[in-house]
Amino acid sequence: NAGVTQTPKFRVLKTGQSMTLLCAQDMNHEYMYWYRQDPGMGLRLIHYSVGEGTTAKGEVPDGYNVSRLKKQNFLLGLESAAPSQTSVYFCASSYSNRQGEPQHFGDGTRLSIL
Amino acid sequence: AQSVTQLDSQVPVFEEAPVELRCNYSSSVSVYLFWYVQYPNQGLQLLLKYLSGSTLVKGINGFEAEFNKSQTSFHLRKPSVHISDTAEYFCAVRAGGYQKVTFGTGTKLQVIP
């Protein structure tokens, strides 16, 4: 069972470059999320999606865009990378929005912006 | 609004000793509480969750947590830790009717042989 798969696992970018992080889930989950994890700050929600074709902003959306063209995929884009976006990015998914529903996480993408 | 506080950023403990990781939350409505564990270079995995009912919740790997509404706490405990428990632990809260989950800043548990 693959669960939530993130691609790539590591990436180094130069300031100003663009890239797309891919998240794929095979659990038929409706909800998908992108977080960033920084030391001492826990996980902060960037964007999320409540279903195919929908996206919404989280706590820290600036500098990022997302798309959910297919139910199983949630893409996170950086149009013009900045050093402040150096972080570990996690994708998560959940079956529903019921309050007790846990989220399932990928293994993360470690992104460095030089 | 909802928030969660993990006061201890790091907790060192000797192997086979008990441990308690503290979590306090803030919310004006009923809450659902979670503990996740993150092993090095991996994503978060659910340890346990509190939805309603019994205030003592048992999870995987011998962990348990107690929901205390009057103290707005959801502390995680294990009576005897193993080296393999070395990881970072995150408390999370979702308030009733609120879509998003708020995570704490994490507590790194270091088990010393």
C-alpha cells in the first residue's frame, strides 16, 4: 500500500527558479493538504483541497500555488523560489472532513533555496 | 479560534523510564485531539486520538493520553520507553465545526540507553 507519495524527496533550487512538488494518494481521499515544517514552528498549513477541482488558502499561502485537477493528485508550485521557502514540505490526505478523521502523511520533500 | 501549546521542545529520558509529554489546547468549542509521531526522515503517523467518551485514550506502541477538560490538557504518557521511541511528537487539535487541524510545535523525545 503506497498511501501518500511525494515527489521529489530532495531538491535544491536557486533563488528565482520555479518548481512543482507532486503529491499522489491511492486511498480515494477527498481532502488533501500541503504543510511546511520549520524548526520550532511545527506544521503550518499552506493550501488545502476539499475535493477535485477545489483549492483553498491555509495559514501561509503567499508565494505558493496549488492545483487539484485529479482527485488523487495535489500539486504545490513555487513560481519564484525565495530562501525563506527553504523547508520540509509535507502532503497529507484524509477521507472526509469529520472532526475525528486523522490525516495520512507522505514522507516529505526537503527543499533548499540558495 | 483554536491553538495548541507544547511547552517542552525536548525531553530526554532514560530507557525503561516513564515519560509524559505535555499538550495544552485552547478552544471556545468542543475539540477533537490527536497525537502524531514523526520518526527521522519520515512523515507523521497517528498515535492516538480523542473524540468523546472515556478521557483515557490508548494508542499504538504502548502510549496513552488523558483528556482533561478543566485543565484543557491532553498529555501523552508511556510507562516504560524504548530506544525505538526516539522521535518527535506532535499534539494537534481540531475544534468542532472547524475544518482545519492545528499542530503544536512538537516535542523531541530522546531516549538515552
